[in-house]
Amino acid sequence: MIEDTYVSTKDMPWLEFGAGIDFKILRTSQETGAWTVLFRCAKGAAFNPHRHLGGGEYLVLKGRMEVRGGAEKGGITATTGDYGYEPNGVLHDETFFPEPTELYFTNFGAIQFLTPELEPDFVLDFAMLEELGRSAKRQAA
């Protein structure tokens, strides 16, 4: 029998991603490599440069996110209620959060995070998220 997925996000703990960014894992898929998370980003937090190794999409639930310097610098400024799609292969420099922000994010594959010099740092994918979730459960027990 095929079963649907249900999670009560209010009952889930926030896991630390780093540097003012936390997340909750909503779903991962070994079959497709897709994963969905909620991100909570503190004012002044940022994602390091990264390359999408699978398309991704987001919905800003509250706050503001500036991609490629924001609209003032020719990039994107996404605010509460805005949706965006990021295609496979797109390279983002720092993604900055000038105010507390939460977003719903799904990626259809991995994301390769880079150093400020644009050298490979680590790859975030469904397997890494699953391990982070298991590790958090072990620590809570």
C-alpha cells in the first residue's frame, strides 16, 4: 500500500545548519535525490556561494532574501510570499538575509557549497540530510 507523508513541523526541533541558519527536514527521497526543508535564517545570515546540481524551488514564508546582491545590484530580492525556481547548474554567490527569514525549499538533487574562493567545500544532498536527522535523534535520546 502506498502511504502519504505527514510531519507536524511545530513539533520538530530546528537543526543547526551553521552561521545563523537552522532547518527542519520535511522529506528526503533516495529514489529521486529530492529533499525538502524549512530554513530559518537569522538577520545577517547568509548561505555561502553554491552551485545547484539539481533544480530547486523556494517559497519565502516570511522575511527577505537577497540573491546575487539583491535587486539593487541586478540580482533577486525575494520577500514574503515570493516563489523562485533555481535551475540545475546555476551558480549563486552569497545568498544574504537582511532580516529574519523563513523559507520552504525543495531541491531535486544536490547542492555543492563553495568556499569564498569558489573552491568545493561540501555537497548537501538527501543522504547527508538523512544522516544529520539520524544524528540529531541520537543526541536527543
